[in-house]
Amino acid sequence: MDASWFVPPELEEKKVRLADGSEHVMYFRHLPNVDFESYAMQVNSSDPEVAGSAAARLLAKGLCEPEGKPALTFERVVMLKRPIFRALFLALLEVNTYGEAKEAELGKASGPGASAGSGTRSRSRSAGARSKS
């Protein structure tokens, strides 16, 4: 199988621009599909604590120090100011090919069935996950 089909083990360096205009070089891990499936299930949870912490858990897994150690614990990620959190989370999604910038960088045109959204799933629970009550 083609090696390009698999999640690369290398970290990706990315400049992140914050709301104040400052730029910071950050490092992100390419996450396996299971992390994104877990994230989607958490976001769609009926428990507000689980749904509300899903993005922070994903960011804690993906944001790294240059040598690959986690940059922040989950407990520290949840304490980030909202604009900083959003910028870092967007960068994580872009690194993991969930953004227009990454699509353009890879030279892939959006074809039929391609997502035009942010790459995050809706908070609404799918029909398949709803209780039958």
C-alpha cells in the first residue's frame, strides 16, 4: 500500500496567528482516525461536560513540544483564553487536513462529497445515536 495513505509519524510545524496579531510557531501531531472518531462521539454526547470538553481533549493530544512531548495537559488546555484556544484548535484541524488551507497546500480540489465545513462535526446528535424513547 502507498505510504502516503497513512498518518505520518512526524510532527508538523505551523505558524499560528493569534487575535492580537502575534505569530507563534507551534508543533502538532498528525492524529490517527480513532482520535477523530472519539472526538465526534464526544461532541455528540448528551452529557454537556463530555461534549464541552471534546475539542480540548483533542487539542491536548495534538499540540506538542518540538521533541514530541505533549505541550499542555488537558487541565491546562481548558484554561486557555477562548481566542487562543480557537486559533490552536483550528491549526490542529488544518494540520490534520481539515481545512481549506491544507487542501490547497496538498493541491486537492474539493470534489463531489468533499466537506465544505470546518471539519468539525455538528453538536446535534445523529438519528442513529438518539434514544428510542
